[in-house]
Amino acid sequence: MNTKRVTGWLAFFGVTAALAWLPEYFSPSDDADSNEVAVVTPGKSRGALPASIAKAKDAPIKDLSPAGDLFAAKTWKAAPTLATVTEIAINPATVVQAPSLPPVPFQFVGRLHDRSDLQVFLQNGEKIYVVRNGDVIDDTWKITGISDLELSLVYLPLHLSQTLSVGSTQ
């Protein structure tokens, strides 16, 4: 064998032996360095433990078991969340107002009695309307009848009738 190889192996084994021996050399030994002496009293049984070991036995034992379930089922899916319910107060007392009839927007201005037809002049703001029986004004008011004292109108969106006083011109 080669001397270099032999010296390499001897150095390796020497270092490993030193590393194995050093921790035991520096750590205190329980048997050799112990100052406590076991005292056996005649009244106790032969198998009794020394006082130092009895004290250690009374100490609580640490739980070294891993926390949780080792074989629990695991998944990448998110845990399902519970639905939340929100309560909305419903007010059953809400009263829907029935649509009401607006006031007649026209004012009587005058009338013209022709031989075969009666015409009435009505004013709404700046506009003046000349109407006869059966005419429709702005698709909302229909003239249903004209007499000497009053003019009958029908409000078309609600089909409700109203009258407008035209008075007597005599």
C-alpha cells in the first residue's frame, strides 16, 4: 500500500475518534460527578427510588406528540362559506295614491255662434284655442259637449270628465 494512503486513513480515523470522544469528555457524567447519595431506610421496600429520581417523576411530562391530525384530508379548494341572510323590512302600509284629475288649465274667453256650429275660444297661458264639440286639445283633453252655461271636457289619460263654466253672454 501507498504510505500517503495509509497516513490519510490514519488521520481520518484519528479525527473521527477525537470528535466522538470530545463531547463525552466535556459533558458531566451523572454517575461519577453526582453529589447526591441514595439513602435507603429500613422501613421502605427494596425497589424504592432515590429522592432525586422521585422528584423528577413528579414533574409533569411534556407532550411531544405533534399538534393536529396527521392524516387529515387536505384540499386546494377553498372552504365553502355559509350564506348570510339580510333582513329587509317591508313596509306594507305604503299607500299608492290613485292618479288624480288635474284642474282644467283653460279659461273661457268667448264664443261664436255660427248658423250650424257653436265655437268656443279658450286660453291656456299664451295660447288661444278655438274648439268645437268633439275636438281634442294637445292629445289630453277632449270636448264632449258645449251648452249655454258650461263646457264638458274629458281628461283622456284617466277618462274622467270635468266641466268649465262658460257663463251667459246675453
